[in-house]
Amino acid sequence: MKMVWILLLTFFLLQGCTSEGQGEPATPPAPEKPSVTVPSETPAQPPASPQPENPPAPKEEEPKTEPTPSAYANEIFQEVTVKETGTDTFEVKGKARVFEGVVSYVVEDGHNELTEGSIQTSAGAPEWGEFSHTIQVKKAEPNTTLTLILFETSMKDGSRRMELILPLPEK
């Protein structure tokens, strides 16, 4: 009886050593399909560029308008735009999902905070509230770039949360 167990054990060990892929059945490689070439009766030519069936009509001169300001966004701000409305005056619009509908902002020139404040949105989180606000700020130095930073003030420690940094447009 011992001899039968030893033979069976040896048989299974040898089976395990010879199988490929650690117990997975070996699959034969897929047969390659022969490539078929069809002789061409015409000499090879570069492909012609596609011609539209109806060429587009010449565009009429459109009236020139102010460029649309770029929209900015992050997790708590959507569709935020800033445009210059006058000398040292900027209008910021957008949507925010902030605690109690209060958006905080700071305008800086890279070295100094020039103005700060808050904006009330039309709804508090978790809803998206719309806002529009006019900011007046004058450069401290003529060769600087003004940056508007929108954020939510943390109720826990007063820190800035989810800052959205926007360059203020220049003429």
C-alpha cells in the first residue's frame, strides 16, 4: 500500500512540474494568417487630398468685440471670469459651493496684499451659489501683475481652503 501512495505522489509531482503557467492549461499559439497582396493595375500614387464637395463660402467680416474672458474652476468654484470694467476696477463673476455662501478674496501683486474682502453668493453649500462683485484695486508698483485669489475660509482654523488663483487682466 505504501508503494501505491509513493507512486501516486510521484505521479502528481511530476505532473505539476511539467505543466506550464503554474497549473493553467497551456494554450497553443494562434495560427498566423497569411498576408494577401493584390496586384495593382495602376502605378502607385500618393493619396489625393480630400476635396470638400461644397467649398465653404467666404466668411463675412464679423464685428470686433471684446475677447471673452477665460473661465476658471476648481472643486468649489465654477465658471469664474474676471474682466476689467474701468481704470483699476474689475468685475468677478461665477459660481461657488462654499460654507454659508461666503467667498473670501485677496488681491496681491506678488509681494503685498493690496486689498481683501468677501463676497456673498446666492446659496450656501452644498448648492452652487452665483456671485458677481466689483473690486477696485490700484497697483502699488507700475511693473507688477495683479493676482486675485478666491478661497473659502476654514471655520476650523481660519486658513484658506481651495484657493483659485486668477490673473487680473491688463490693458
